[in-house]
Amino acid sequence: MIDNLALGLTHGLMLLAAFLLLKRPDLDREGPVEAKRAPRKRTADGEPPVA
């Protein structure tokens, strides 16, 4: 009996958490897409160049 109660309780809490996460209003919003930078070139010894 305790095993079924523990399983039911934990699964119920996981369902509640999933439901609350899916109902968040910020899931439908996307932030601005950042422009991707070109990769920095490295010097011959593998160190990044000094700016």
C-alpha cells in the first residue's frame, strides 16, 4: 500500500511540475537572435591574438 502511495504521489508531483512548466507564458516568446561572430583566429602557438 505504501509503495503505491509513494509512486502515485511522486508521479502526481511530476505531472504537476510538467503542467506548470508548459503553462509558462515565456515559452511562447523568443528573444532577439544575436548575430553570430566570426571565430577568432589564433596565432601559430595556439594563443588568441592580443587586441
